[in-house]
Amino acid sequence: MPTKIGSISFVLSFIAFIGTDRGYAQTPELPSYEVEKWCDVVARSAGSRSELIYGGCIEQEQSAYDELKERWASLPVQTRHWCQQVAKSGGKGSYAILNGCVEQEIAAKQENAKRQFHR
């Protein structure tokens, strides 16, 4: 016979699981990436560090972060999940890559709505 505490714990866990899966829990937060470390890696990709590349990288990351901050919570869960995986494929994570992925996924969804296979 299940205990009352065990039953309550199960119910709370189930509600938390359903809530997160369907977006009823807290608003999804934009992932946190170590931008300075990412940009340092990018700036050193040809050997010694390029200050020009580092500065440009920081600016691109900031711009992408600012765009994503405005729309992150309204994006479909599958887009957020997929694009987070893509953005971290280089190791550290990049808001510029994340934003590019989001933009491409949105555009692809719009294009796919028009596509139809004909026999």
C-alpha cells in the first residue's frame, strides 16, 4: 500500500514533468554560454589571438543574445532544444550560432508549409 508522502511525491513529480514538457512551468530561460571563452577560442583559431576577431565575435554574440532574449520564450520547444544542441556543437556554445539556427528553423517551417509531394 503506497504511503501518503510517496503518493504526493509522485503526483508533484508528474505535474512538474507535464508542466515542463508543455511549457506550463516557469518561462524557459535563454541558455548561458561563456561568450568570452568562446570568442577567445575563435580569435585563436589561426594560432595567436586576433584582437580584431575577438572584438567582432563579442559584438556578434551580444547582438544575437539581444535578439534571442526578446523571442526565446515564444519559440517552439523543439526549436529551442534542437538549436541549443547545434549551438553547443563547437564546445562552448554560441548565441550567434543559436540565433542563426533559430532563424533558419523558422524560415524552413514557413517554406515546408508550402511544400507538397506530387505524384
